Amino acid sequence: MIEKSYHIITFGCQMNVHDSQWLGRALTARGFVEASLEDAQVVVVNTCSVREKPEQKVMSALGRIRHVTGGNPDVLVGVAGCVAQQLGEGFFNKESQVRLVAGSDGISGAPAAIERLLEEPTLHLSLLDFTSHYVEREAGPGTSGSSSGPVAFVNIMQGCDNFCAYCIVPFTRGRQKSRSAAAILDECRAVLERGAREITLLGQNVNAFGQDKRGDGTSFAQLLRQVAGLPGLERLRYVTPHPKDMGPEDVAAFAELPQLCPRLHLPLQAGSDVVLRSMRRRYDSAAFLRLVDDLRAARPDLALSTDLIVAFPGETEEDFQDTLAMMRACNFMSSFSFIYSDRPGARAALFPGKIAPDVAQDRLRRLQALQDDLGARWLAARVENRDKTTLLMEGPSPKPGESAEPSWQGRDPYGVPVHVPLPAGADHTGFLVQTVITEAKKHSLLAVRTGEPW
């Protein structure tokens, strides 16, 4: 075991990934070093409760930690995130190595808590209280001078006030709390100074930013314009919006801000108005289609992805067919799709009319087959049009290409991975490369460059 070393295991969404990355930086700033699970003195499991059987997955991870470390009591294990918020101090009774439980707001205090726990081996700490406002986190290393990756993620808010019937985010991440625009802009400037060229703004309901009493009066559209105006920013994205909160200013931003990428993840969840009402989504299919029309009027090449839930309690075959029809009407390039499952505390857990597992699986199969077809058509159109596109390079391609030059992977403005041969002997990470699309794979594209990286 390496003294003052850490290992972080992350489940779930991009916000969890962002939280884990911040925790790693904060621990590094306090003199810790990252290590393998076998060698780490501190192991943190950052949890997610959105997917199916989240508690089982966390307990499986804790069991693996116990097995790899031999149950060494000197190894400090912490559980953070949404499942930690749900189960709280119960983890202390489930695994003897767990001495820290930090909920969604409590993770900001985890670095200091870890140091204290290492000094007091018999102590257990729980950080489970929700804060009344967004607590700014301590800065990690590299606030100036050191390099950053080409893509940075910046959190703009925490929590959600929507209480959709299937969702436990308001219970695990708390009510909506917006950061100040000044703090967000300071963080964006810092990552740009360290080499980032693309920024993604994160939040459970980003276009409700500033609407809560903790906001500073800046609207989401105003924030987009302020971030887009920062020197050095090439690309701007955000996740996740709520269709009911996307106003005309949010739509207009796609026409007015060249830095805002022509890709939007817009969660539909279901295409049936009956199911949408039962989900408490607060829009209907007609309103969603009007929003899609407005967005594509603002940015004709806008590509849409979405979230979809099948077999919500009471969903009929007709309701399901409405979802398939909406997928076709919106021409989603991709989607994340799931079978509904109960979440303790969410309203839908009490709903009657649960769908039989075999029916649910069949609906998911048919939905994903349609999405595969829509996605393949969208990618094929990029080849047919010989699209000229600029890639932001991420690193060498996972699989070598057939070209004499080594293959590199980048992302186009739509967020699609694109592989392109680039000159050998140089690190092209973070460079922009002008290309022409030449071939479509199942989930990616091939291209040839038409200019030198810059």
C-alpha cells in the first residue's frame, strides 16, 4: 500500500465523472498520488442511482475492493454520490472498510474528511446534508500554468426541481442550486488558459439555470453568450436541458453563437401524451415537435439525440407506437434507451400497471432497432454529402487504420468520433484538423484531412 494514495471508481453520468475528476485534483493538491486499486490507501466509489439495481452494483464494487485489498482495515473506503445519499450511514454496517459516506452536496467536503479519517483510524464520517446554496469547491492543482485536456466540463448548477414521476434526482442531488455566473466564467477562463478548446456546461436542468432563488439573475441564454465570448474558446456544448424550459433565447443561441455546436441532447422520454402526463414531464408531443422545428429553423444542420424510457407503468402498445413515431419525426441521430424500473421514493414506484418483463424487453429491442436504422442513415448522409468538417483531436485511434500514416480520433462539431490519418512523429492531441468525411462505420466516421493541424 502506498501512503497518501487514492483510487476512484466512478459509476453513472458525466456529472459524476466531473465530480470524480475534481476529487482527484483536490486530493492531488493535498499531496496524494493516484494509484491502482491494489496499491491505494484511499478508495472512493462515486455512485449513481439512475440505472437499474444501483445498490447491487455498489455492493459488488465494495466486495471487489475487499477482495483485492484483503479487507485491510488500513485501506480507507469512501462511498460518494447518489446511492450514498440514499443509503447513508447504512454503508458503515454493510462493509467494515467504509468509513466515509458523502452525498451529492457533501462530496465538496470529502478531501478534508479523508485527511481527518487517515489521522483518526476509528472515526466514521457522513456528509449527507443538503446545502441551501451551491458551495464552491476548493481548487485543485493546475489553476495556472499546467496543461489541460482539449475538452473541459464545467458544472453550472446542482440538483433539480422538476420531480418527474420516475426520477429520484431531486431526492439524491437536492433542489436546484445555481452557481454564480462570475464563478462559472472564472472556471471557464482557467481551463481555457490551461489549453482547453471546448467546454461543456453541466447540470441536471441547465436551461433552468438562474431561475432558482439562489441564482444571481443571469439567465442560461445570457450565460451561453458570456462563455461563448471568452478568448480561446472554439466549441461550446451543454447537457442536459429540459424541453419545457427551452425558451426563444435558448433556441436563438444556436443561430447566433458560432461557438455553440450543432448538437443537442434533448430528452423526450416518451412519445405518448398519456405517458408524458403520467411521467409529469409538463409538455406534450406537439410542444416537443414545435421545439424541434424551432431549433432546426435556427440551425438547419442541428443533430438531436435523446433519452427514452420504454414500458413505463400503464404504457400500451399504442403508446409505444407513438414513441416510435416521434423518433422518426425528430430523426434522432442517437439515443439512450432504458426499460423503466422502480426507484424507491419516486412517485412512479407506486403506480399500478407495471409491464411484464418479456413485453418490456421486446419493446426495447424494437426501439433500439429503429434507432440503429436512424443513426445509420444519419451517418451515411454525412458520407453522401462529402461533409467538410473540423475535428478536435482526442488521441490515437483505438484501432490502427489501414493508412500509411497513423490513425487519430477526433470529434466533429456533432460529437461523433471521426478517425483520420495524421502525420507520424507528433502528438496531435488538442489540435484542430480540417477533413472530408469518406466512410461511415456503425457508430463513427472515417475522414481524410484537407489541411495541416492547427
